[in-house]
Amino acid sequence: MDEVKCIICEKSMKLRDQEKEWRECFFCKKPVCFEDLRYVGVWRKGLYSEFIEVVPICGNCKPKKWG
Ligand SMILES: [Zn+2]
Ligand SMILES: [Zn+2]
């Protein structure tokens, strides 16, 4: 299996093109093409402080209030 499908638009993409054409949704781990990719900041606990890390997410995992 060297092909994956975008969870949103169902476009076929090559597995090896991860980071070039698609990325994994941070929450559901499904492949998302760059057109459907959204980014969200999440709080992460570092060694001495908390910081915001920007992670890729799919439209399904996007908080509803964003519209
Ligand atoms: Zn897509
Ligand atoms: Zn998702």
C-alpha cells in the first residue's frame, strides 16, 4: 500500500510524498492534502514552561466555533 487518500477530498496521494503533498492530522492521524490542511496551536508542556506548538489538522478535527 503506497497510496493514501485525503480524509477530506479523497484525493489519492503517494505515501512517500508525505510532508510534500500531505500531512497527518495531529488528532485523528489521517492523511490530509495541503489544500485541506489547517493549522492550530496547542499548549505543550516543556521542561520549564508551557509553549504553543502549531500542529496540522484536518477539517473534521477543526473546532466548530471557527466556522
Ligand atoms: Zn484534500
Ligand atoms: Zn483529523
